[in-house]
Amino acid sequence: MSGGRLVSSFSRGSIVRSSVTRHHQPFTAVAFSTTSPVLNKSQLQRLCYNGISSYINNNRYTKPHRRQGTSLYFFSTESSDNNTPTNAKDIDEDDPLLLLDPKSPLRPLLSENCHENHLSQYTLPPTQIGKDDYRPNLKKGQRIVSFGDVHGDIDALRNFLITAEILDPNSSNDEPMWSGGETICVQTGDVLDRGDDELACFRLLATLARQAEKAGGALLLLYGNHESLNAAGLFQYANPGGNQEFEKTIGARIDYNYGSNRWRLQFAGNEPSRWASFEPGGLLAENMLGNMLVACVVGRTVFVHAGLTASHLTPGNGVDENGDIIYGGISKINEEAREWILKAHHGDNNNWGEFNTVEEVIATAQKRAKVASKTMPDCLGGGIGASSPVWMRDYSQPNDREPKNPTKAKNLINDALKESGADVQRMVMGHTPQQKVNSALDGKAWRIDVGASKGVMGGTPEVLEIIHKGGEGDEDIINILTVEGDRISGKERAVPEAAIMDFFDIRR
């Protein structure tokens, strides 16, 4: 099969559609196991699902070729010429059998290797570490907007985007239109959990991110602690409705394309569609998660989900003896997160679900989760009370007032800003819900999570806006944008030191 390339897959005892290039001509192949009889064209048509039947009806059929326990049936998708073989016997016996190995990742079943290319909807523009995550040199007047936790609430997300003036309000969620021009938007993490529309939120954000790049702007997505939890197979904060969305959108498609649901066994019933999507090396690792960031510097502002300290950051980038970049600071933690999320640390899959006992199934899933947590870099790890960039609350809790230990917090944030960049003046974070977007620690800590998701507290969306060097003496202009269309000066949102009720339980 000169230049052969199979772009879907099969499972034992099942029949699936696969696009193949044979001698530079496109074909469709049907593959199934040796336990099935050799079928004629009409028999194949009765057994195959509709997608295959259309090929059998409309395209030239070739006799089956049996090799290595599999029968291959080819249907040409272009008219034949004198240089195109018309029989599967022309396949080179030395060519590898190009079918999904039962130990391989599931991604080809939904990616560009599949007839529907479902995963393309979640694709983010490639992020270049050391460049896209570190943008200190902006043009004067550059507009930057940022909003916090979404938690699976598509209505809240839409309100954020319209308030930020980057989504055309006349466009739909399925066909959104970027209206922000060259605006740079940073979403500070926690798109996942607590809501029913997590995948819909990611599709909307990814679509706008691709459009923003073409328009000269950017939409950058950061990791939150809930993205880390999901990547580790921990779903205690997921809503039943959110799990159903994963089953309908991801799981059902894998079942259909794979011809079997036995791939689910390796996850031991622990939300297999969600787990397969967000685990390291999983369905969304390469095109989406691998292009998300832990933190980024845009102009004079560093953005992160929960907070940064100097201990998270080391001196800037260097070069090793081979001339390769050794990342430090912001870029170092982003590179660590990317390397981790792109690798399937659990090793091989067991897509055929070949287990001898229930205990073996459970042990395999437990091992899968443990190895993800054990290998997770410090920048994504932790838990309640931890001091990692996606978990700490030193600058944001209690809500809507100065931190409990302001002297300690001021020292921490001053050192962190110094390590973040030469002229970085403030840190923007989500994670801890506030009644309104506000600043603490002399304007150095901006807290922008307003608990907008119905799964949190149904707060009113607000957006932080920064105009780079837009004021007198090249000072940045900071505003808060409201859903009512108001632009409130950031100076009005400095929190008072007087205590107010801490209405939110931090154990989340």
C-alpha cells in the first residue's frame, strides 16, 4: 500500500469506515476480524452502517484481502485510471496493517483522521512558549480584556464575551463571530465543572480564538484547578448534566466510530468520556489543552488562575550547550504543563476491554489516575489549601476585602511581580468568587472571579479592561465593564479594609 494512510480504525468483531490512500488515490476501507465470513457486496451493505452503505452503493468495490487476522474491503472514491490498482491483491504484503491498535490512543476516532473531524471544533491556535505567553511589548493603546471562572455555564460565558465586546451579539453560540479586532483576551481558567455546558463553552472559546488570531487579536485560555482535577481523573465537582454532555458529544461518537463500547472498561465506570477527553495524552490534549497556559504576561499584567509567588518562578530563559532554550519564569511552568498534558503517562490503552476480573478493571483505572497525579507538575498540582498557581488564595481570600495577612501578601506579590517581568505592575486572578471585580494590595492584585456560573452563585458577569499606556504619562487605563454597558474606573473598585461577610466557603 504505497503511501498508505488509514485515517480511522476498527475493533475486533466490528466494522468501521476508514479513508485510505492507495497509490496516491483515495479509497475507503472496511475492516473486520477473521471470525467474520468473507462477504459479497450485498452482504456487506446489509451489515454496515449507513456511512459505509453509501460507499458500497456509489463506488467501485474490490474483492477482500485477508491479512493478519483482518479482512479489508476497498471502495474507490475517485474514478480509476490506468495507474490505479483495482483489486486489493495489489497491496504490498510487507506494508504494515494500518488499523487502530487496541493499545493505541482513542484520538484518531474523533480527530482529523476521522470522517467528521469532531475534535477540530476544540482546536486552539498553537501557542509558542516564550512568545505567546510573554508579551510585554505592546503597542500604545492596545486593548486587553479578561474574565474569570465560567464553570460550564454557556449563558454566563456569552454574557462575559459580549460584555468584553469580543463576541458579536447577533451571532449564535454554534456560529460565533469575533468582534474584538486586535483585542487580547485572557480567560483565567475553570471552564470545567459545576455546569452542564462545559464542552459547548470550550467550542465557543476555541472558535473565537481561531478567529481572533486571524483578526490580529488573541484569546488565551489558562488552566484552572478544575482543569487539573479533570486531567487527573477527579470528577467530584462535575454536574450530572455535564457528564451527559460528554456522553452525548464524545462517548456516543467513539462508540459509533469504533463499533464497540468496550473501550469504556479501562476507565472502570468513572466517567469514561470525560476522562478520555482530559487525561494527559487524551482526546483534547494535542489540539486544545496543549495550547492552554498556566500563566501569561500581557503588557504590564501577569494573568494566572489563582496566584503566583516568586517560588513558582525562576530566572528567565537560558540556552543549553546544544543551543536549545531552557525555559524559566512564566515560560518554564507553561512548558512543564505542556509536556505533561501531551504524554499518555498511563502507557498503553486497553481499547478492547480485555480484563479477566472486575478487580483487574478497578486496579487498572486506579493506576491510570495515580500515575497522572504523581507525574503532574507542581504548577498544576495541589489541592485545597495548596500554594500552587491554580490553588492558592493568598491574594484573593477573603472575598471583596484585603487578604487576611496583608503584610505577608504584599511581600509575596511584590516578589512575584518582580520575577514575572521588568515592568509587570499587577496580577489578575480568578478562583475565589467576589461580589464584584475588585483590586487589593494597592492595586497589585485584581480578583475577577464573580461566581457567574449558576453552579456557583449566579453572580453578574463583569470584565476587566486594560488599555496599555492609554493614560497620562503612559499609565495603563483600567476599567470594569458591566453587562449594562457601563465602564467603571478601576480606581472605584479598590477594596476597603473594613470587614464584610465572607459569603463563600473556600473548600471548592
